[in-house]
Amino acid sequence: MRMDVGICVASQRIGVTRPQCATRLSEIGENRAVPANALDTVVTAETPEGILLELRPAGLSPRFFAFLIDWLIRLAVIYALLMVVGIAGMSGVAMAALTIFWFLLEWFYPVLFELSRSGATPGKRVFGLRVVMDNGLPITPGASITRNLLRVADFLPFLFGFAIVSMLLRKDCKRLGDIAAATLVIHDTRAASAMTAAWSSGLNGRAGAGVPGVYPGSPGPAHG
């Protein structure tokens, strides 16, 4: 099974050390997405096979901005549907269908993406995050539904107050839904590296665009 999260290190079983499946220092040195000095943000998980994984939980800031992106996406979808229904003519049936769709979008939008191969919503993918189980394995349908339904409790008493307090007090940055579902939001180092590479390529490809005498890879504009 592919291990997309963390760094695989040696595990111990009754005093017998298993061989290392990766060298931690070399992984940190090669992967620029996880700085070598970020060891205080790492939690350890053990897979059913007895392999120890080091997972880097996502903090409050990236999760907030990821949530904001996902919220704007849902808002744009609802706005587009309202425009279509308004042009076609608002009726009782159309309003009822729109209400049902809004409910499904609000509660099952995260579940749909978390159960995909990436294990993350579009907002989380932008920031290189993904949702996994506590043991580092892909999230299960039951866990995804549980953590998202408990957003109601996380929202209390106002604007996700309980969620913010829980994430600030816990080393693994879990909100109440994560605690109940035994899930963890982590930095997906491979996704972050791929995103950084894509952005760098795009910026280099557009370098000098719109500036006379400047082309990608050229040192600068020609001066007469």
C-alpha cells in the first residue's frame, strides 16, 4: 500500500527492531516542504503493520484559509444556481430542489473530496493538506461523515469557537470532529512539493510577459 504521509522509520516489536524503510534525515533534506527544524509539530502514528509514521499536523492558519476557499466555492455554486433559477422563473418546486441541493452541498461536499484519492477538498489541496486516520491510513467513509457532521458542535458557541480552542490546546491540532472520528489533518509533503513546482514553472513561463524586449529566460530588457 502506498504511504503518502509522513516518514517511515524503524519500529520495535518486543525488543526486536525492524529495518528502516526510509532514512528520516535524508527525507527531510530532500523534501523542502517540511523544514528540518519543524520537529515540534510532528506526531507519531503506528500502522496496523507496526510501522511508525511521523505526521505533521496542519495548524489553524492553513486550515482556516483552506476552509475559506471551500466556502467560497460552495457560495459560487449556490449563486450560479440562483441565477439560473431566477432566469427560468422561481417556483415552489425549484425552491425546494435548491434547498435540498444546498443541504447536500453544505454537508457532503467535504465528504466527497475527502474520500477521493487526494483525501482533501480543493481548499486543502491548495495548501498541501489532506485528511487521514490517526494511524496514517486513508480516511474511511464513516470517519469522514462523523467529522463533518460534528461541525455543528465545532461551530459553537460562535464562529467555530470550540474548534479554535481545541486546535490551539492540542499538539495534533484536532477539532472536536477530528477527535470523535479519530482523524488528523496533515501536511501532505508530496502534494506541497508538486504545488510549489507547478507554481514555480508557471511563474518562470510568464516571466517578462507584457514587457518589451523581455522573454522567458532572458536577462532583462534591452536598453538603448
